[in-house]
Amino acid sequence: MDGTRPAQGPGRGGAIPHTVIGVPNPMLSHSRLLTLSALALGVAGALASGNAAAAGFQLKENSVKSQGTSFAGTAAKTGDSSVVVNNPAAMTQFEGTTMQADVTVIDLNYEFQGTGTDALGQPLTGSNGGNAGGVTPVPALSVVHKLDNGVAVGAMISAPFGLATEYEDGWMGRYAAHTSDVRVVDLTLSAALDITDRFSVGAGLIASRADVTLSKSVDFGTLLFSNPATRPLPFARPQQVDGFAEIEGDDVGFGYIIGMHLRPTDNVAIGVSYRSEVDYELTGTADWTVPDNVRTVFNANPMTAPLFADGTVSADLTTPSILNVGVSWKATDRLALMGTYAHTGWSSLREVRIRFDNPDPDSVEPFEWSDVSYYALGAEYLLNDAWTLRGGVAYDETPTSIEHRTPRLPDANRMFYSIGATWRLSDAFDVNFAYTRIEPDSPRIDMTEAGYRLSGPFDGDANLFGISAQYRF
């Protein structure tokens, strides 16, 4: 993404009075500007927020077959090699080698329907931002191999967390969010062993890479208006002179997954898996676009000249732990029922702090997210030797609260409605299809930051289209 935005020059705000740029005393004080610069940036939250296909910024879409049942029973079901990351203990139920490729296309639609005011109570200018969502493919690739000694091993590349949202340039919420792009990609290596004929255990090592790009506009007019020394400037008014800030960062983190798989009868399976937290120490760059007239004001004082300058940044990010409990019951020769309870430890996300190597102070945003639960019920029906039909429904809780919700994450509790099918072309080759409709429960924001307020509902939904292929040999 090109984060550069044209800076507003003196022609928009008027000439800079000599009495302001020539005398240090009336200048915006260093300590005052340090306080305000953190408010002007205010992008810390985007490092850990966004609207994905599950609560927070979690992505469940690593299996099209499981998507068809709203991910019910993922920790218990067999025959789907995504168990490498969903429950490695289930790998012992495979024979030979199984390879699987999945891709889910997320069509996210989110449009702001509210209003906003600036520090003087005037309406925020600009559009409603248009559709902040878009179409994003989420691929996954997995392989499981059962050894002759009963041990099973597997590997998988997947995307457990991520988001991609972008608002129109100059929209009314531009000081809160413009672009959010968070991509977390895992390589998981797992192994499993049968303890008895009906009980197996498994574990895996996760190597994870996080890449973050986020941006927003900066209201330098409000910043200058907030200090009496620079208030006489003709452009020192809210919304009169906008800049732009973009932050990029990345890191590699490590975690683990463990699981157990119990088969008390031939028709019932129970699976439990636990994915650990993964810590990242993101490092990257901050790119500032500061209007010429504003930069001249800062440069007039050696104490403030280094502020809002391009440089390196760092931040800590922790993705949550996930406990997944699944049950699968083969009720008849043709009908199977399944359910899932999942607990995601979003309380690990208390705050995000961006640290600057230049003199700008840390930008800190509290989140106070809560642990959440996910409940799903699903069913599969063997129509004939070639086709299996499935469907499911799920309820997904949001970890956010209205006090800390922003346009980067207009999150809400949501419902999943899914249908899917498997086309068995031969004994060795299957193709899977799935569609999921996600409907959030009245998402809205009510935020006040750096003098402006943005409040109102979002009109939002998501459609997920999945296709996968599995080959066994």
C-alpha cells in the first residue's frame, strides 16, 4: 500500500505570521507537544484490531470441509488434514499420505452510518468512508503421513489471524483509521501417537510471522489549536491542515499446540486441543507526511523540530491462546452430528504500546479485551457414494467493549450460517465446497479521542466462499 498523502501547504492555511516562527517563547512548548503528539498519532490500536471472519481478528478459515458445518466438531472429526493445527492427536486416524489445499474467499462489507464532530463541535467533514471491507482470499495447505510404526506426522501452512480494511481518503473518521492490514502466517509441524486403540495424543510446534501495516490521517490543525501560542495561526483550526501517518512492522514468533483424541465407541469421538499464545516483538518504520506550513512551525524551535519525523518503531503483540473442544457422533450410517465449544484468551490483549526511536513519546492505547466463547452445531449427511452434504450454525462472542471500540474494529457478537458439500470423485480424490454467511449483531462505535468524537452504527456482514481438494495415496 502507498501510504503517502499530499501534505497541505501554506496555500491552504495562509502565510505563517513572523511573530510565531521567529520567537521561541510563543512556540508550542516541547512538553505540551510531546503530550499532543501521542494523541495525534493514536494508531497503536491498529496493531491488534480489525474486522476478520471471527471475533477480534481471528481467522478460523483453515478447512473448507469444517467451514460447511460452521466449524463444529473440528477437534474431533477425522478425514480432514487440517487437524494438523486443529487437533494433531486426530492424525493417527489417517492411513498413508493425505494432502489437502484449501482457499476461502472472504467478502467483507462494512459501512459507517454514524456522524462525528471535531474539537470545536463542528461536524467532521468527508464521506462515510464507503465499504471498508473487500475481497480477501485465505489459503491453507496441509499434509499428514501415517508411519508404519503407528506414529503420524503432519505439516500445515495457515493464517490464524488477519484483517484487511481500507476507508476512502478524507472520510469523516480519517483521524481514527484509514488502512489496516494485519497478516499472520503459521508453519505448524505436528506429530501424534496412539496410546491405546481408542486414545491418542499429539503436539506441534508453531513458527509464526506477523506483518502489520496501518495508517490514518493526523489533524495537525487541532494539535496547533490546542496551544495558545500557536492558536493565532490561520491554519490552527480543527480539520484545516491534515497530515498522514503510516506504520509498518513485522516479526517471527513461536508457539505450540497440544491435543488429545478419545474414541469411547466406534460412533463417538471427543477431541480437545490447546493452542498457546504467540509473542511478537514487531519492529519497523513510521512514515510521516507533515504539511509544509506545520513543519515550518516545528522547525522554528530546536526542541520541537525532531518530532513527527520518519524513523524506526517497535511494539509488542500477543495473539491469544485457543482452547477447542469438539464432539462428533455418527448417529446413523448416513447422518453424523457434531458440536464445538472454543475459548479464546483475548484478555492477553490489555494494551498496545508503540515505541519510537525518535523523540516522539510512546503511543499507548488500552484495549481491555475479554476472553470469549464460540459455540457451534453442525451435521453431515451421506447422500450417496459421491456426495456428502453438511450444514451448521454458530454463535461467536466479541472480545471488545463499546468503551474501546474504533472504526478499525467495529466488532459485535455474530452468527454463522453455513452449508457445504463434498464431491467424492474417486477413492483417492475429494473436492469440498462451502458457503458461510456471517451476521454481526448491530455493530457500533462511540469514541472520543484528541478532541473529536465519532459515533454511530455500522452496516456490516461477511460472505465466505470456500473450495478445497484432498488427495490420498
